[in-house]
Amino acid sequence: MAQYPVLLFEILFMIDSSWLTEFPDMSRRDLLAIRQTLDGAYRTFSRAYGQSIEDFFNPLLHFLIWFENLLIQTPWWIVLIAIIGLVYAATRSWKLCTGVLISFLAIGYFGMWEDTMRTLSIITVCTILSICIGIPIGILMAGSDRARSIITPLLDIMQTMPAFVYLIPVVMLLGIGKIPGVIAVVIYAIPPVIRLTNLGIRLVNKETLEAATAYGATATQRLFGVQIPLAMPTIMAGINQTIMMALAMVVVASMIGVKGLGQPVLKSITNQYFTLGLLNGLAIVALAIIFDRVSQTYAKRAQRHMEGSDNG
Amino acid sequence: MDNNRENLIEIEGLYQIFGEQPDDVLPKVKAGASKEDVLAETGHTVGLRDINLTVKRGEIFVIMGLSGSGKSTLIRHFNRLIDPTAGKIKVEGENIMELSPKDLITFRRHKMAMVFQHFGLMPHRSVLDNVGYGLSIKGEKKTDWTPKATQWLDTVGLSGYEEQYPSQLSGGQQQRVGLARALCTDAEILLMDEAFSALDPLIRSEMQEQLIELQENLHKTIIFITHDLDEALRLGDRIAVLKDGKLVQIGTPVDIMLHPADDYVKAFASDVNRARALSVQTVMTANTEKLEANSVAEAKANFPQDKEYAFVFNSEGYQGVLSKQQIATLNDENSLKEVLHPVPSVRKANLLQKVIPLSLNTRFDLPVVNKAGELTGRLEARKLADVLSPD
Amino acid sequence: MYSKSLIAGVFTLAATSSFAASSCGKVEIADMNWNSASFMANVDKFILDHGYDCDAELVPGDTMPTSTSMIEKGQPDIAPEMWTNAVSELIERGVKEKRLSIAGKSLSDGGEEGFWVPKYMVDKDPSLATIQGIIKHAKEFPNPENSAISAFYGCPAGWGCQISGGNLFTALNLKEAGFELIDPGSAAGLSGSLSRAYERQQPWFGYYWAPTAILGKYPMVKVDFGSGVDKEHYMKCISNNSCLDPKVTMYPPSPVYSITTTEFEKRAPQAYAYTVNRSFTNAQMNTLLAWMEDNQADGEYAAENFMLNHEEIWSKWVSNDVKAKLDKAIDNL
Ligand SMILES: Nc1ncnc2c1ncn2[C@@H]1O[C@H](COP(=O)(O)OP(=O)(O)OP(=O)(O)O)[C@@H](O)[C@H]1O
Ligand SMILES: [Mg+2]
């Protein structure tokens, strides 16, 4: 009896009822055609525009190389003094400076100085790029609900899409090395700074913004005089997250030939050199902690007087 | 009060409807659908409906009403922080709805300053930088406006706090920073949205007094919002009462007290201790003649023939009252000072409560003098009694 | 569906109740992450499942980790395409300790490794087919990140060839010639860099191996080191991490074996016999890989296609009654 409705169903769709049990997917041939067409189109595209796109990224590449060489070729103690100086200028905390000093000395002692400098340079550049691109996008997003509804799903995709899916096409286009690495890292790491810039600006106290308008502030004056300063704590949190995510991408980036701490990690994973993996992994962790503490302490110091304000 | 002043702000047929498609809902509201019905049927909130009013140059115009009645919404139309769904807003005869974005910014910079209900201070700017905000945004250099900002901070009693940040100040202090910021711009029109609501009663009445005194010197046009009738009566030259986005009455404080337009206003009015709520200003008679005299002879010569008595002033200011009967008994050798009735003078800002005993002690009207010692009006005992006696 | 397969199961069980079939049981096959290996793993799975009543399962694998795991843990059971040069020591030890069995050559010609340049470069300048020519024209292989030095694309990190490639790089004095050994990070990185160069007809010089779809698709020339093959030195030193004094030698053809655990050999002798027989020539494999590339097929799809269309190859690997079973399974595809 219980089969009766199913029977009825089968009569209704007598010709072929297999779609009931199997998903009615498109034929392999059609799917294949689509895949081949798209891949072919991409190949044609990369052949036609690859060189000009590469040229476009050339200045960035030169900067990356210059910065990396600067960090590697400058004597280690000068680099170390510069780093400590920056940390002190940003945080005014001797405790943090000591921590940073010890971490870097340990890194150097275990022979990871050069790789660490490479990673440091690429992460720094990725962070700066993410900030320069991310904050304006976040501002755009905060200003228009339409922009937000378009950008948000894109950010979701960027954060969840497995990196290799876009890495290999990028490699086809730009070869292996720093530029594809930077692109991969930025794609993965930029969403937090965009999201939190948008959030921070949207959370700016409405009356404070109205006050600026009421006294005759132009849109630019409102943006730079009120919205961004008040959103700063939130934006800083976004930047902090961005740095962390960029560091998490170091190993993935090394899979397309980005030099740095990621390569030894990759090597040790496949060869089961546990100690090597652990040491380089710890160096990445040390960088992460340093970036995190320094940026947070700096943010806190810069925003001290805003404690307890509506926007906090 | 003086009713011949020119109109500064005129609002005609102003509607404000909040929601997705206000224009579609407007006809319904114009047809008279109630706020609740509109909300239930269309999901739109009627903020204001058919507001018509004029504000005169130099007056304190109070808008009052219960919470949610649309006061903040209305005041935000004066400088177009909100654009109306329908209606005209004219300032000095110019329809500000037609201003270009650039002109609107110029208009806001020069014509109006606003004090906000929740202060609206900028937490990342020091107190001094907050006070100078209006000027700095016009492009004035900090060195140029600093003396002025410092002076206004001093006026509101906050000198020494220049380098503090708003979060380091109490609510009352922050509100005064907001007031100083508004005054520092020299704008002619001051919009004050529940500027004193956050203050404790003591500071509040202090601030009210300060505002009245400031106004005596500055002669700004002030639009003042409050939900407190006591405050409205004390400050207002005229009061507009809002209910559910609709104007139910506009009038002088005495009008509102003595002739409430409906039960809503009456309910407000009946709660008020008039002696404590009304100030001399609300009942005084303006444009009173004074008698300038240093001696009996001068007094005889100048005494106004149609008056029973006169307020005598000399170069040192108010001296006392001289009656017509007295004049007849005097000869020129008498010292004028000795024969005058020592009737005390009162100030515009004085509460009726304070002047009642003075009025009871004399059969004359009380002279109203300002800070500079000039006569601005007189307080008639009869009017006082009228106002104080319940209807 | 359910009842149908159940009946089929009972039927086959009854029909083939010989001891060999019932003792095959669960078999783990290493599915390496390059096409030919993945294809072979899928073919093995299909044939073992349907012809030998095994319960075969694919597990992801890679040369080094898989061989280690087979020795240390006895899993997976089969590595269908093991390039033993890369892990020669390890395999030798495994065989000696009776943990691994070398079943047969999965590529009968052996794998081909070497340093390659695109054919269009050699067409223009035939001298580039030799290492002397390359060294002389080192400047023609610019490093994108530093035009002062030249680029040699090495083997991805963690692959056995990283060791041999590195040793040959040293032996050939390529560093002194101005080359930098670039680690492409992954197979995808290496093939990506090659196909990018090829699509734009740009110079490229690096390690690659055959049979691969890439080498099938993009004609490449293997660079002659002029040294011939010194197999002994290769085994002793070049393929060794601790090689102190590497000398130049061409890559000996890499033996590519099917490796199984000795335990599997004992447990399922008939299935083991199949892994001994299963073997491709490089020509066959190149065609298959090209088909895979053209059709973007994964290992499973390619295996099905192979079973359907290349009976002439696989029928030689199995007995007649197994072939009958397989035919039936193919009909159900
Ligand atoms: N942006 C808005 N969107 C929707 N409705 C609004 C908006 N602003 C105000 N309203 C509605 O308009 C009405 C009047 O609000 P308004 O803030 O003007 O009241 P108010 O008289 O200032 O009250 P209070 O004394 O509490 O400040 C309320 O019903 C409110 O819900
Ligand atoms: Mg309000």
C-alpha cells in the first residue's frame, strides 16, 4: 500500500523515472564542452594579455625584490635595531621590545634569519597592499548599500575558495614567484580589513556625524575628520586580522615558489623532517605574535582617549 | 512681547514620512489617516504632518512635546539634516530646499549652529578642538580661532579643560562644550535639541539662566527643544506644542498656560507650578517710559502727565518710584532721593515666585531692568495675579 | 537499487567461492597526485573490485610518505606507480626486511627524467640541446625576479627528485654558470611555469619527467649532459641526500614499479599476480595521458574509458574467467 503513491508517480512520468533516484545532471559531454571552452578561453586570454598584465605588476615586483634585498643584505644587527626602533616607536613598551629582540635572536641563531626576512618582507608588502586597497573598498561599502550587497558575497568567496583554484590560473598568467604569491595572500587576507572598515564606519555614532554635517562639513571632511578616526579601533582590528591571515598563507604561497619560511615547512611536511618543520613553524608563530602584539598595543595607545566613547 | 519683528524662518506645509516609499504614502497622510493606521497599513512612520510656523528674528522659540512627538525630527529640518517629504522651509525668504549642495554647506557654516540632545561631540578631538570645530571646518587656522574658543569655554565655565577629551568630562560638562561649540561659530540661529535634558536640576537651571543672560547680549534667534513645560515657559518667547507630529498650539507662555488649545496642552499646563515656571519676562509689559531726573525740578518738568507714577532713573540707573500726588507736595529744594518710594527692580529672568513678595509689598508696578541697568518693562500686579490664579 | 546489488553480491559470492577471492578482503591503493599514477590506481581499483572481489579503496599518496608508510605501517597495500630511484634506499631496506614486494614494472620502458628545454628554442639554436650550449647562453634564461641571474626550475619541495636535481645542479656547476635553482613549490607550480612559458614561446629550463601529459602536449628536448649514464654513481650518490661529491651523469631510466606490501602478496596471491602483470609502455601511457588532458578526465573517468576502449591492453593481464567477470562489470558501466 505504501508503494502506491510511488507507483502513481512512476505512471505519471512513465517515460523515465530515473530522475527520482538519481540527480538529473547534465551529460558528461556537455559538461566537458563547457570546461574545455572556458579553459581554452582562459588560455587564449593569458596568451593575449599575459605580458601586459605582467608589465602592469612589474613595479610591484621591483619593489618587492628591492625590499627583500634590503632586509637580507643589510647587516642583521642594523635590521634588528631598526625593527626594535619601530616597535618602540609604535608601542613605547620596553617589555615588547625585549620580547621581539629575543625572538629574532633565536630565529637567527637557528639559521632562519634569511627566510624570516623574506617572509617579513612579503608579509609587510601584502599588509600594506591590503590596507591600501581594503580601506577604500570598505569606505565605498559603508557608503552604499548597493556596493555592500555586491561586495559581501565576493568577500565570502575570497575567504572560502581553496587557494589553489585561483593560484594555478594566476601562475599560468604571471609565472611562479612573488607576484602570484602576493596576489594569493592579498586575496585571502584582505576581507577582514574591508569588512571591518565597513562595519566601523557604519557604527560611527549617528549624532556625531550629524554634528559634523550640521556645522557644514563636506563629505570629505566628514570622512577623514569623523568617520575614519572614529572607525579606527575597528579598522585596526581588521588590519590585525589581515596580518594574521597573511601569515597563515605563507605555506600555501610557498607552493607556488614564494621563498621564505613556508618553503622549509613544505619540505619538512613532505619529507617528515619534524624538527625542521617545527622550528620554521615556530618562527612563523613568532612573527605572528610580534605583529599582533605590536599592532594591538599601537592601536590601544593611539585610541586611548576614546575609551568609553559611544563608538568604542 | 514684541510682535513686529520680521520673520526669519518660515515653514509651510511640512510633512515627514519615514519608510521606503514616503511619496506613495503621502496622499493618505494628507487625507488625514492617523499615525497608527498608516503604520499598520503601510509600515511607514509619520514623523511630521502639516507643520506651519514662523520664527521671528531674535526670539527664543520653544518646541515642546512628549517623547516621540517629532521634536528632533522637526528641528533637523531647519538645517536640512533631514529632507522633508513635502513642504517649504524658508530662511530669510529663501527656500533652502532649493540650495545646491555647495550652497547648503555654506548656509550651514554661516547661518546655523546646533546643540545636540546627546551632545554629538567628537571623541577624538580635544575639548578645545571640539569648540573650534565649526571654525576649523571653514578653513580658519587654529591659531586664529583658539582665543575665541578659549573665551567661549570660559563663558560656559570650562576654562582649564581645553586639552581634555570629551570622555574625561561629565555629561553636564560635555553639554556645555556642545553649547560653546555652537556659540563659537557666531551663527545667527541656534538650534538646541533638548540641550539641557541631560543635566541635573541645579546645573540645568543655572544653564537656563546663563542662556537667558547670553541672549540679552547676543540677540540670537534660538530654537529650543524640550519636553519639559517648566523649561519651555521659562525660556520661551513663544512655544509650539507638538503632538504625534502635529502642531497643536503656538503661543506665548501665558497663552499656553491660560488658554490651552486642547486637553493635551491642558494636561501639560495643569502640572505646572506657574510661580516657579514662569519668569518675569512672560508677564511683563514692555516699552515702559522712564523718568530721567536728577532733581525735583527736573522730575516736575518731565513727569508724564497721563501716568499716576513713574520710574525714576539718573545717570547711576534706577532710583525708585515717584507718584503724581507726591509731585504736588514737593518743592524744588527737596532732595529727590529722599522722597522716592524704594520699590525694588526685578530682572526679566527672575521667576515669578521670587517677585511675588516684592509685588505684594508695594502698590506700584515693579520695574524690570536689564543687566546694564536699563529699563525694559514693568511688572503689573494685576497681570501677575491673573497668571497665577487658576482658571 | 539496494536489493539488486544485494542479489548480485550473493550471486557472485556463490559463483566464486574459491579461497583466493574470499581472502582478498580490504585493499588500500595509493592514489598519487599525478595523472598517470592516479589513473593506474583507478584501473587497479576497478579490476580488483570486479575481477578479484576485493574491497579496494583509494588513499591519497605521494612517493615519500607512501613508501615510508608501507614499510612502517603496512599500509597502503599497493603503490601502483612508484618511482623507485627517488627512494631507492628506502625501498631496498623494505625489501630486505620483507615488508615490501616489488611486483612488476608498471611502466615497462621506465620513466624518463631529465633537464628539458622547449623544442622551439632548440629549433632556433640547436646548441641549446647540450648542457654546454645552455651554460654558454645562460643569459637567455632570465630569472623573472632578478635579471642578473638565470633561472633553473627544479623539482618541487619534498619530491625525491629534489635531491637528485639538486645534486646534478651542483655537479653541472650551474650555479657558477649564473643559474639559480628555483623551487617551484609544487607540481602545479612547476607545470604552471612551463605551460606559461610555452604558451608565450618564452625560454624555460628545468627538471621534468615522462611520461606526462605536459611533455606529451608540449614538445620538449631533453638536454644532453654529454656524460652518458653512470647508473652506479647515480644510485650511490646523486639520488642520495648526503652525496658530498656529485659527478655529472644523465638520469638512468627510472624503474617504475608496482610495489605492494609483502603481507598483501601473501594474503592475496591472485590479486598480487595481477599487479605483477599490469604494465604500460610509455607510448601507451602517453596516449592515455593525452586523452586525459584533452578530456580533462580524472583518474576514475580515465580508468572507465580505458576499460571500455582498450581491452587489447588489459585483457593480457588477467585470466579468462576474470576477464569474463570484468566484461560483465563493464557492461554495467
Ligand atoms: N530615521 C527614522 N526612521 C523611522 N522613524 C523615525 C526616524 N526618526 C524618527 N522616527 C520616528 O519619528 C517619530 C518622532 O521621533 P523624534 O526623534 O523626532 O522624537 P522626539 O520628539 O525628538 O522624541 P525624544 O523626546 O524622545 O527625543 C518617532 O515615532 C520615531 O519613531
Ligand atoms: Mg529628540
